[in-house]
Amino acid sequence: MHQFWEEHSQNSSLEEMMLDSGAQELTREDTPEILSLLPFLEGQEVLELGAGIGRFTGSLAELAQHVTAVDFMGSFLKRNREKNGHQTNVTFLQADVTTLEFPSQSFDLIFSNWLFMYLSDVELNALVQQMLLWLRPHGHIFFRESCFYQS
């Protein structure tokens, strides 16, 4: 997977990350809808898995007490830090989500957009089990998987 993203992320752009030349338009259209589906985030701890270049990191940080933005691509995380590093309530973590470790009940919301489809069934099952451990009582998991075109 890492090699795929190395090949498709030379500029760490939104178009590359989304594998879509119409990424700017899509983002304008779907970001408000996605954010409207989230639970109340004031005072909440958020884990953003597959944060990429920060398409949602800044918006999550404006709403939550703290966001931990995780991505395994250093170039994507660097771009995310450039875009959202001014927000003092964001921690950027370069890591593979399949090997992440956090204490139990660390997060109120675990947010993921277009990540699960890149994991094998075994990896996804293991990750979901971990997510359930990381989630606080009455917490939420938000994930979104959708494709307009075949990659």
C-alpha cells in the first residue's frame, strides 16, 4: 500500500489524495454534509485515521477539544501540518493504522474517511476491534467509504 501512495502522491495534493481531478469541487460539495453528520464535538477527543493532507483535520479541530491526526504517508502528514499546524489542539502522528496503540477509552470520536477500503479483511477486523477499545463509553465511530470511479 505504501508503494501505491508513494507513486500517486508526488505533490501531496487533494487531487492525488482523492485520485480524482475534480477533487476541489467534490470537497466543496461533500465536506459540509459530512460535518453535519458528526455528533456534538465540543470538549471531545477525536482520533482521525487516514488524515491525509488534512481535508477534515482543520474542521474537526475547530469543533473538538483535541484531534490526533494519523496518516502513514509522511508527505501527506507534512502537508496537513503546513495547513493545520497553527491549530494548537492537533497532534500529528505518522503511523500505520494497523499497528497503532492507544490506551483504552482514549477517544470520544474516531473519524475515518476513505481508509477502510485500502485494508485487507484481516487488517480491518483487527483495526475495528482496536477502535472499540479506544472508544470511550457513549463514543462514536464515523467512517465513510465511497468511490465515484474505479482506482
